[in-house]
Amino acid sequence: MNPLLYEINTRCWLRDLSDARRRPVTLANVPDDEFVRWQGLGFTHLWLMGVWTTGPKCRAMSLAEPNLVRTSDEILPGWRDEDVGGSPYAIADYKVPRALGGETGLAKFRQKLHAHGLKLVLDFVPNHLGLDHHWLRERPDLFVQSPVEVPGTFAQETATGVRWLAHGKDPYFLPWNDTVQLDYRRFGTRAAMQELLLAVAARCDGVRCDMAMLLLNDVFAKTWEHFPHTAETPEREFWADAIPAVKRDHPEFLFLAEVYWDLEARMQELGFDYSYDKRLYDELFWRNAAGAQRRLRDVSREFIAASAHFLENHDEPRIAAQLLPAEHRAAALVTLGLPGMRLLHEGQLTGARVKIPVQLARRPVEPANPEITKIYDALLTVLQRTAVGRGQTEVLSPRSAWPDNPTSENFIIAQWQAQSPEFDLVVVNLAPHRSQCYAPLTVPGLADVNWSMRDLLGPERYERFGVDLAEQGLYLDLPAYGAQVIHFEPVR
């Protein structure tokens, strides 16, 4: 089963529910109709983004951040201090705050998810902690540090005096000044973080690991080469030990890696079930049809099946503000119709256009876009009646319909079969013009029968000789941003 993951901004979502029902809503008392809705849309996993505790230092830094203040003024006029919760990725404690329902509320929420056939995914932020975390005082040896003040460090009082600890960072940006950098060159740090990961895993069914590639030995060594470290450095990768440790206790546990810089395959090799495919996202976002097809042709089927496909998440712009509805529909079917994890973001299904900073605990009310809502309702409803996401699958390589016709490069085609002989074909033309190709179908026994074909997203119906399909492939001629889910069954 290919997961269908729904990301929710926990703090804003609970605030919205509380405002709508005029009573406090926490994870302990989420209305049943929310679970019924998720189940009805076909989701398999729910990602509660931002469920952990942030602290007063980090929150104060958010309130004083000029860019955040300016953005808040623009998207949330009249906002107040209590509307800022601090970054959920500057974690003070891996516990659910009382305002969100506490640990008891999280357990109740997970139990309800399970009752409706869904599983719970939470954040794990391995690279750094928030400045409010108690390890800064109690276990300062776990962090990257300098004997003297250098850029990117801050003074921390400890039992042995002042230490200059490093803020968390990735090598291409300025440090995140509300965080402290864990030092993965130390055995003690790795042991502590593995123990923390095991504690998180006991309370959910999967984790989305923030910036997971920063922990790779070579990446980490390069990033922090100017900070001293004299002790023996572990040779094995952190993930090579941590992931099996969790799966020994929880064999079905799901690991999703946020990863960039073409390091996705390495993360998959280290045991991640799924990794972000940012390159495919970029091609879809920037309307590069040929680039999207090339991305899928250049990687293995195993890589695609272990990738997470998305059009937006909390880090990316709202896709409805980038793509017109027809483009949006086509790109959405690509992400939903490919093998691997399918990731949808809260607000995406209703055409939200405002990107919400993760530090905010309240967001503006955006009326649903009926056209976008109709698109996702149709896609998610139809796909549940097909083999998409649950059958044997193959991403096909389209052939030119005739010489000197390059439009075949605009197609994304995925073949799915759950129960022979019927099968389904997801077909998308990502171009702003009509395109043609031949799709080389590969299902067994294709030539043995004739086929009835029906587009489940439209009125088209056809019949084709199986011999022709086997010898020539399926001829496709789709309009601009055409998107079809074609169901094949033998002619009776």
C-alpha cells in the first residue's frame, strides 16, 4: 500500500476548530467528523506538524524577528503576541504542551486515528534542538562548540563555566539562531538522540525527519570542519543504527526523510522508507513538463517507489498561487498517481493561497476555492475505486506518436494493476498545448483479449483490440493539461 499522507499545521488547525465550535478543541477532543472526513478522502497517514513544545526564549526571538513581524502584518492584520508560538522546529521538549492536549490528548487522538484506519506521523528534528531545551544546561557536551566566541555561536552558562555553543545550520544558509547544533561526531550525542527517537516512536506510527541529510558523516564533517573535535568519531552513519533500532520494536514504523542536494538515494539506502523528491517538485512547480518526465526516466523504479511526491508542504509556496486550476489538476494527478508516498498539505485541497510561517499559531481565514475543491474531491474519490496506490505499478516511457513530434515528452503515465486482468492507467499531459504519444502497456495477457476503456474522470469510452495494444501501444491524444484515469477491462 502506497501511503497517502496529510500534513496538518497542528496549532493553527486546533485554533480554527476552537473558533468554529466556540469551545476549546485539543487533540483530546477533536470532533469525530474530522476523522470521518480524512477516512473518506482515502488518507492512510496523518502528519501532525508542530505538535511538540517550544519555549519562551525561542518564542521571544520569533516575536522580535523583523521578517516574521512584516509577514504577520501582511497576512494577519491586527495579530497579537499570543498568535506567535515560536518555531516548531526549535523544540524545547518532545512532549505535547497542555494547550494542545498534552500526552494524554495525543494518545487519544492516535487511538481515534487507528479506529478510522489511519496512522500517526510526527516530526523528529535530529539536527538541532531549541534554545530552551534542558540539555543546554545539563548536557552541554552533546553540542558543537568553540573554545572562544566565533560567528554562529552563543554563550551558555554551564556547571564548568561559559561555553560557546553553535547554532544549528545547514551549510548554505545563515544559522538558525533559535536553535543549538547537536554534534554527531560524538558517540554520546548519537546515543542520546537514538534514545530520544525511540521515545518518540513509542507514541506514533512514523516520523518525518527534518533535514535528515545533515547528519550524513561527510555532510556533517564538511559543515562543521572549522569547529574543533578531537575525540574519536563514529564511522557508521547515524541512520544506519537508529532506524533498525526503532524497527526492532516497531516493525511497521515509517521513516520519511526531508532531503535535498540529490542525496535521496543515500537516505533510502540507509533505511528510510520514503524521501522527499524535491527535484520532481521543482519541475512541476516551474511547469517543466519534459523535466518532470526526464526526472522519472532517469531514476530507478525502486527510487520512485521510495519517494514522497508533493506539490506543497509547510516549507513551500502554496501551489494554488503558482498554477492555474487546469495546471494544478494535472500536476496533482501526477503526484497522486505515481508509486511512492503521496503527500497533501492542509489547505491544498481547498486552494489556499497564503503561505503561513511555521511560527504562527493562528492563520487568516481563506474561503475555499470551489474549482480547486472540486478537483481534489474528484481525484481522491475516483482513485479509491482503482488500483492506484495499492497494486503492481510501473511508470511507462511514452514513445513519439510520429516522427518530428516531440510532444511525447510532455506525458507522465503510470500503469497500475491490483487484480488481473483489469488495470488502470494514470495519464497526464503537463504541456499548455495538445500532445500525442504511444504508451507501451506492459500488463500480462494484453494481446489475449479486447479491451473496454473508460476515463473515470471524464465521459470518454473506447474499445481497442488487445493485439494492437500489445504491438503498437496505446495511442494518446490529450488536450492542454489533460488528465485521465483510464480503467481497462476485457470486453465481455
